[in-house]
Amino acid sequence: MVVFTQAQLDVWLATFLLPFFRILALFSAAPILSHRSFSVRGRVALAALVAMVVAPVVNVPGDINLTTSAAFGVIAQQVLVGLAVGFAARLVFAVLEIAGEFIGLQMGFSFAGFFDPNGRSETAIGTWLQTMGLMLFVTTNAHLIVLDVLIDTFTLFPISTEPFRALAGLRLDLMGAEVFRLALMLALPFTVLMLFVNLVLGFVSRVAPQLSIFAVGFPITLTAGLSVLTISTIAMLTPFETSLKTFLAPFR
């Protein structure tokens, strides 16, 4: 007859549930995995499956008891780490959105956003870049990379009875500067091109004042911007991978 003690059951339960909370928090915040088309039951089932695979290699202290009040801090650590990794992955799409705002403003697409009665500032370029980002996220197996990074966090941010000591050095606020830096680098070629086009149009307006620069300038800037956007779409993989590595680096 096999007999289990209450202490053994508590350890086994903690070994499964604590990684499960961290993985489920990631699935609730990461791109694609947190999409509303992915049902909650499927998300919980997938998190439980991954937790069953990860649990044997995760070091869980034997003195953690989920029935005590101290366990709430340990559970909070798992949730915070999972949400932090998902938040870092979402920052890649923030880079694409801000770059789309810069590019759309130079091309003239942002005028529709300025006068949107709903108050939203989304532009066609930003929506296009985000769509391309979602496609790259799937085709480059970025969702598996994010999951691999989360598994690495069990070493960098181990489960312990002092849950918030390891998180003290994690500065997610510093990633905000990286978002604007990478977005500016992505939009810089378009900005330089639009500056050159505007200088040419300004020169033309001085040479031929009778030419309606507003009627001619918008189609020219639009055509030039779309041409560069079409060419740069092919090379979008490199900045996407660079952004993803930059934001996930603190968790490796």
C-alpha cells in the first residue's frame, strides 16, 4: 500500500502550481497567446501542460506551503515575472506602432487620425507595421522564444521564500527609452527621405509659384513613402529580431 504524507502532497502541489502560475501569467500577457481568439480554457490547458513538463526541472524550496499567508508573496512573484516577460514581448509592437506614427506623420497619413471623432490616433502605416509584426512573430517562432525565455527565468528569478529580492534589479521602466530609440531608428530612413522630398518641393514652389504645391506635394510624398515602405518591408526581419532580443535580454 502506497502512503503519502501531507507534507509530500504540499511539495508536489507547489512544484506544479508555482510554475503554472508563472506560465499562465505569460499566456495572459504575451502577443498571440493572449489574443481573444485563443479561448481561456485552451490557455489554461496549455499552461498546465507546459507546467507539467517544466515542473521536474524547477527548483522549488521544500519549505513553501501554499496554505500559509507567506505563499501569497511567492505566487505574486510568479505572476509578476510572467507578466513582465509578456510585457517585454509586447514592447516590440509598441516600437512598430510609434514608428508607424512617425512615418505616417511624414507621409500625410496622420491627418485622418488628427480629425478622428473617436479620438484614436492609429494610422494606416502603424496598422500595417503591426500586422507585419504579428506575421513575423509567428513565422520566426517568436512565441517559442518567449516561452524559452520564461523557462530561463526560473534560474534568473528562482522561486524562493523571499520572492521580491530577485525582482529588485529588474528595471522595466528603462525599456521605455529603448522603445523610442528603436522606433526612431526604424523611422529614420523615411524621415530623411521625406525631408529630401519636402526640400525639392519647396525649391519647386519657389521656381514655379503658380504650381499648386498642396495639390502636387501630397501625391508625391505618398508615392515616395509607399515605395520606400514596400522596399523596407523585405528587410523588416532584422529590426524585428533586434527589438525582440533587446527587450528579452534582461530575462536571460
